[in-house]
Amino acid sequence: MPTPLIECIPNFSEGRRPEVVQAIVDAITGVPEIYLLNQSSDHDHNRTVVTFAGPPLAVEEAAFRAIQKAAELIDLNQHTGSHPRIGATDVVPFVPLSGVEMAECVLLARRLGERVGRELGIPVYLYEEAATRPDRVNLEDIRRGQYEGLKAEIETNPDRQPDFGPARLGPAGATVIGARHPLIAYNVYLTTDDVSIAQAIAKAVRHSSGGFRYVKALGMLVEGRAQVSMNLTNFRKTPVYRVVETIRREAARYGVTIHHSELVGLIPGEALMDAAAWYLQLDDFSPDQVLENRLYAAQSGPSDGSSFLDSLAAGTPAPGGGSAAAYAGAMGAALVAMVARLTLGKKKYAEVEDQMNEILTQAERLRRDLTSAVDEDAAAFEAIMAAFKLPKETEEQQAARLAAIEQATLRAIRVPLTTAEKAVKVLALAERCAALGNLNAITDAASAAAMARAALTAAGYNVRININSLSDKHAGEPFLAQLESLEAKAAALEVEIRKSLTERGGLSL
């Protein structure tokens, strides 16, 4: 099982005093098991972004110490800079890296928010995946009016009441804490000092004004150049190269070009590979073709599943039955892929070539998804355990704890239900392989069906037990109806598989 790792990327309202930045970084790195990955300060923005990672509890403690240190050393009443801000520690996002699901990052954000509000007296707002209100999902909505605007409204406007902490601002301002997917902070500098051009281009590319989904952008003047400052919140759905090329075309309208661009913090390698493949027109490019990726895979050695089985056999509650269900489903998908490959290229089965190619594509996709679900199910269970450990001394804490338990339980229902859904898809592919595939591998198709059926059964147990744990029993009814529908579909597919085994394979069943 992968080591649980969470990335944290806090933004601090200080980029001009190196000694203050270093004190904050020292507070972070003073926590054992923390890996400092990057730090970047900008004089004009008067802002520093620090990136670090580690196990969940270590990351949570490091974030708290950083917020505490920033509150000691940064006075927002004396702060100026071109970047919007409401706090000394302006925003603290948590990003799941490995062995951790988003649900655990959400619980971590809420635990930290409660502690910051209680121990440091700093108002805390929750955003993105951790948001408790739809109008607080987007960071810019919380930060509207900046520190000065929030200070004027927080005590009198009910809409500006924080999720945790006092409804008043001190010199440290407020802090926004949340959980999100990987974000790319990317700035493009233009060959002009006319900031109005950068503002017009930012308006053209950002989602809020009709541009690209998952793009947030501002136009500003930095180091004497007009800059389009962006956050790309989902690079898989809106890739970096598409945004850059749009900026290039928009800039040409004003008679300027891109001078250079910069990253603030880190970027996933996948995003860079996507850009390289697009610009180089590598239509059939695979990450396996990258030398370092292939070398890392070779050094890691073959995966025989023994590490997962060792984890499953250990005296710990996770991974458990839900993870085993996903693992069984992945094995079923692998067997389907094997039968498809044994059928492809054989003259005897030429007429089903196209069908087998499609079955192979779907089987490999399901194998990948179900393999990922092994960790997702374990993380969902661990999120429930984390929710039960939340403080419950006050009525407010107890209400927050119960809400977190309910949310984590819903997640623990959805994960195995998704496994069940994918297992039935594997079963359907196995039925096609049994009916049309290489006759020499018909029992492999049947074995794939058996693995998929086992996955459905085991996942179903987990769905049902977690439905019983919901405080609102009616909330579980749609999940149960969906599961029963999947089980009925699986029963019908099993009848067809037995028929193929009897008619094509001559097996007595």
C-alpha cells in the first residue's frame, strides 16, 4: 500500500522580509517527517508560497505551527501588495498525493480550522472541497473586499461569519483552509507595461467571465511588465497549453506577445508531459516512453500483489473487505483483457476483432480504476475513524463531529458502490468474452466473471453495513436501490455465461 502523503501549499502575506519568511519555513520543517518541496517569494505581490508534504498528522501540525508563526510576525494593518489577501496566512489548501482520499483532507482541514480558531483566535473560512456553504467554495468569493473589506463587515454581516473562530479581525486577519485537487499557479508576462491589456486577456481566459472552465485569472503589473496571473484548478480538463495558446492569440490582438512565463510552486509532471506531447504533436505518446519513468518502474520491480495481501492480513481494520472487493474486480478485469488479447489476431475470430479491441480498451480502464479503488476504500474507512476522533466537548464541536461522521459514512458507501458498479461492467465484458472470445480461453472468461461476482458481493456487504450506520436512514435508500439493480443485472449475466459455457465449451454445469 502506498505511504499516506498529503501536500500542503500555504500562502503567506509576506514576500519582502526574508527573515520572516525563513522563520515560517523553520516552523514548518521543525515537524518530523515533513518534506519541504518548494518556497517562492514575490516582492510586488508581497507574498510567499511554501510547498511541503508528509503524513497527514505531521502535515496538520506543520500547518498549524506555520499559521501560528505568521500571526506573530505579520501585521495586515501594515501590509501592502498587489495580490488579494485577507490574512497573514491567507490560504492553506491540502491536496491528497498517495494513500489518502479527498475525504481525509476535508476532515484534516476542518480539524485544523477548529484548532486555529480556538487556540489562536483567528477567524477561519473553509473552502473548495471542505466548504460548508456553496457560496464559500471559491476562494475569491471569501476574499472579496480583502482584509480591509472583511474587517468592516465581519462583526455585523451574518454572511461574513467565519466557520471557526471569533467574528472579529486582529492584525493576523483571517485564514482560509480547505482541500482541493492539484493546482497550477502559472503567470504569463507580456511585452508591455500596459496593465489594461493583461486585464483584458485575463477576462478572456478566466471562467467567471466566460473563459475556460477551471481557470482563475487576474491582470496586474509585476516587475514593470503586464502579467496575466492564473490558477489552473484542473489541468486534465483544461490543459496548460490550451490556455497559453489562447493568451498568445489574445495578446496578438493588442500588438504584443508573450515575453516569458513562470511557475509559482510546483507542477505535476503529467501536465508538462501533456504540453510536450501537444507541442511536439506526439499523438501516440505514452508516459512509459519517458526514460525516467521507465527507469523508476524497473527499479521498483514487478508488483506481485504480495504487499497488498500482507496489508490485508495484518491486524488493522484497513485495508479490509472493500479493498479486497476492488482487488478481486481488478483481477477479473485483467482476465478479461487476457482473453481479449488471446482472441485478437486470430483468423478464426476475425469477425469479432473490432468487438475484442473495444472489450480490451474497456477492461484495461476498469482494471486501472479498480486498482485505484483498493486504496480509495481503505482511505474512506480511515476517514470515518478520523471523524470519530474529532473533538466533542461543546455543542458546536459535537454538531461538527456528527456532520463529519455522516459525510465520511456517505463516502464509505459511495466508494464500494462504485466498485460494485465497475464489477458488473467487468462481468458484462466477461460474458461477451465467453460468448465470442477464443474458445481455448473460455474458462478464463468464466473465471473473470467469478472474480467480478465476488467483487460485487463483497462490495455489497460494505455498502449495506455503512447504510445501516447513517443517522438518516432515508438517505441510504437510493444507494440500496442502485445496489439491488446491479445485483439483478449480474444475475442475468451469469445465466448467459453458464449458457455459453454449456453450448460453446461443452461443460456440464
